[in-house]
Amino acid sequence: MSKSKTKNTTKSSKNNANKLLADNRFAKYQYEILETLETGIELLGTEVKSIRAGNTNLRDGFCLIRNGELHLHNVHISRIKNAGHFFNHDPLRTRKLLAHKKEIFKLEGQVNKKGLSLIPLSLHLKGSWVKVKIGLGKGRKLYDKRENEKRKQEKKEVKSALERF
């Protein structure tokens, strides 16, 4: 009987270990995501606490490659209320992303040749580590967005019509 209890607790702890902390849904609307990559992120202690509390905004964020390193810009991680001003972090500071050199060079080549952008898609926990999922995206034109909206609307209408029968 004790074995079944331990199995249930390990499953729930695994679900909590892979928890989505922040999502950038606007990026999926604004860009056509061609490729994704999961990277680590270099954070301060107060930033980790703030992210776990859900005080993060990825909407205006972007990634740049400088000197063979991947950097995350313009992602707002709010300050912790319980910490003093001296111990807190700057909400919009540039953060280094952790990825293998081969992956960075591959992304750099695609960004330079094709004119694509690197966009943060989500922040999530993997075990006790905070990970960032970045996407290689191509900006959508206005007519692409309208076409996508039409397709979604048609699917919704078909689904509702099928449910009526």
C-alpha cells in the first residue's frame, strides 16, 4: 500500500517540476516559428524568486548574439517586494542564455543569412532549473495574420456545427 502512495507523490512532483512559469502567446501570433531551442538562463537569486512567483513579462523580449554569446534583452522580471532596494535586481537587465557553441553558431548563421529573429517563447522549470524556450521566427505580414484568423474562425465554426448534430 505504501508503494502506491509513493508513486502518486512522485508523479505529482514531476508535474510540478516541469511547470510553465511564463508564456509569450503574442510571439506565436506575430511570428512564424521555424525552430525552437531550450536554453538555460543566468539569473540572480531575487530573479528566480520573482519568476517562480509569476512576475515575468516576455512580450517585448528578444535575443541577440554578441561575441559568440546569446543574450536575452527587454524581458521584464519584476522586483521582489520583500527584499530591500540594495539586494534587488534591475527588472530589464540583459541576461545571458546558456547554450552550446554549436547551437549558437547555427542560430547565428540562420539569423544573419535569412533575416530571422530570436524570440523568447516561454519560461519554465525543468527540475529545479529555470529554462527559456527561444524560437527562430520569421515576422508575419498583416495579410498572413488575417489569413490565419480566418482559418481559426472556420475551424471554430465547423467544430460548433459538428457538435450541434
